Amino acid sequence: MASFFTAMAAGPVLISQGRGAAGFTLQAAAIIAVSVFYVTHRVRSGTSPRMRSAPREIKHAYRWCFVAFAGSAVVSVAVWMLLGWQFGLSAIFVTTLVMTWAYERVVYPRAVQQVRDRLA
């Protein structure tokens, strides 16, 4: 996810610097990579998550993820505005990487364990 968001932000920068082909190629590659990941995940799991029927603990983890992505965007935009696009792209990558790691390694596993404990 960190690479995806960084590529999506870097594309317009490259385009504005006269490197349109590189910018569009970078964004297209990012979109294709995320699409392949999503389809592969869906084939492996047999379904896509549906939040309406998800347990409340999983809904809470998804809300945390949404808020964390929003916070990552706010921090990255602030860094971009204060220090320039080079630092802004770095901030996008680092904040999204940290947020994704925390979600996948801490927040979601904890939510799953809470569901298991509640249903046991």
C-alpha cells in the first residue's frame, strides 16, 4: 500500500516536470499491481470482505484503518507543503508503510482474537 500511494502521488509530479510517460506508466503499474493483488486475494479467500455482516471488532479495526489512512494523508500533505515534494513523497511512503504494518500486524490480528474470544 505504501508503494501504491507513493506511486499515485509521484505520477503527477513527474507529469508536471515534463515526464508524462513516466508518470502515467508509474500510476498504471501501481493500479495494475493493486488490482492483481486484490483479485489474487479474492480468489484465495473465495470472497471479499463485507462490512455490513462483519463482527463489530472487525468493523472497529476497519475504522481504525480508515482513520489511520486519513491521518497519513494529513501528515504527508503537511510535510509536502512545508518541505517540498521530495520529502512529501517520502512522508507518504513512510506513514502509509507504518500504518499498514500496524494494521496488518497489530490491529487486525487483535480484532480477530477478540472475535474468537467472544465466540468461544
